Amino acid sequence: MSQRINVLLASLAAFACMAGQASADEGLISELRFMALDHDTGLVGSSKEDGVDLGAEVLFQPVDALSFIGSPRPVVGVLLNTAGQTNQLYAGFIAQHDFAADVFRPGDGFFIEGAVSIALHDGENDVTGTPENADWKSHGSDLLFRTGFGAGYRFNERWSLSAGFHHISNANFAKPNQGANDIGLRLGMRF
């Protein structure tokens, strides 16, 4: 793992500790999520990289000033690849919409969500024309856009399980632009 990702992970851990203290005092954090995702999945697009991404997200309270777009929640997350390939650290917004409540029992329900973030990664920016091209994506830039959507079931006020799809790329702001896709499950715990 690169020195840059180690520094980013240490910064995220320090931020999470401070936010956790603020959460206990002021209710800053709304949810923690833990996830396992198929890294660079071949279900959508081409796949070069291997492994499973294990990760965590911290979701904060909704931003009421953005109520005109559904009061999204700020999110900070990290994905670590089990095969030693591209890791990600990201920050952005998640908007969630509950579309069915009290389906099987009081307090449960189904939801959909969309996410937009900026991601830093420690993968390769350009390995075209090299032997590494067979096993690594060429992301073209250290800073990428990360978008996604998902659907889930809330068991009660505290626990949820969702399936999601996410895509990272530089949106053609740099060359090359070999995007990558993740698909998998998230376990959420609300406060």
C-alpha cells in the first residue's frame, strides 16, 4: 500500500474518532456502514483488477440547506482491496429515498439511494503499453469521480442491508480513462 494511502487512512481514522466524539455530544454522525464489494466487477464493463474491496463509510446528518435536492447526507469512506490493487478514499454526498415503510413489521422499509463523490486512489494512472496493462486499470488521474446507486431494506430504526453499484473514472478530464466498477453489499447501523 502506498505512503499516500497510509497518510489518508490515518487522517480518516483521526477524523472518525473526532466525529464519533461529536456524535455522542451533538448527533453529527447518522450512520456507519460496512461493506464487501466485488472489485472491478466484470458484470458491467471490462475487468482487469482482482479481489474484494472491504470498506467502511461514515454518513453524517442531512444537509438541510440542500433540501431542494433531497437533503443529502455527507459521506466519507474507504475501500481496501484484498488483492493489493486499487484502494480508494472518498468524500461526497448520498441522497436516500424511502419508498415503502412498515412492510413486514413496524419500523422496517425499503429505500433507494444515489451517491456522488470525489475519490483518491493508489492504483495506476497510466500503464498502457507496459506488462502491467494486463492486470491494472489506467485511471489517468489521482483524483477521480465516484458515482453510484443502490437499493436496500431497513430491518428497523437501527439496521439496514443494501446492494449497490459504484463507478470510478476521471470523466475524460485526463487520458487514459479506464473506469472501474464495484458491486456488493453494505450493512448499515444508524445512531
